[in-house]
Amino acid sequence: MVLREKSDAFRAIELELSEKEDAIEEKRRQIFRISEEISRIRNEMSRHQTSLESLEKKETYAITESEEARKMLAEIDSAITAAESEILGGTTRPFC
């Protein structure tokens, strides 16, 4: 009888250990999935950061180009105004 009780107790312990091992394995799988998700998110964040930096550079370039274009237009406007003044001023001058 004692042997049977010890055998039953041993089987119960084995069953409990098996259940705990299964639970541990499931936790390992969950940790792996979480680790994979973290890695995916980090990669995505890195791509977004690179994209943001690229857009910032493009914005700076566009602002610079816009300022240069504005200066050129102002110079052209000044040249046109000067030409108009010269033309208008030239028509009112008496001929020599």
C-alpha cells in the first residue's frame, strides 16, 4: 500500500511538473512574440525617423530655393522698374 501511495504521489508530482513546464514554454513563446513585436516597432520607428530627416532636409532646401526665387523676382522687379523709369524718363527729355 505504501508503495502504491508513493507511486501515485510520484505520478501527481510528474503531472504537476509537466503542467508547469508547459506553462513555462507558453511564457517563453509569449516573450518571443513580444520581442519580435518590439523589434518590428523599432525598425518601423527607424524608418519613420529616416523619412522625417529626409523631409526636413527637403523642406530646408525648398525654403532656400523659395528665398532665392523671391530675391531673383525682387531683382527682376527692380530691373523692370528701372527700365520703365529710364524709358519714361527718356521720352520726356528733349532731344539734343
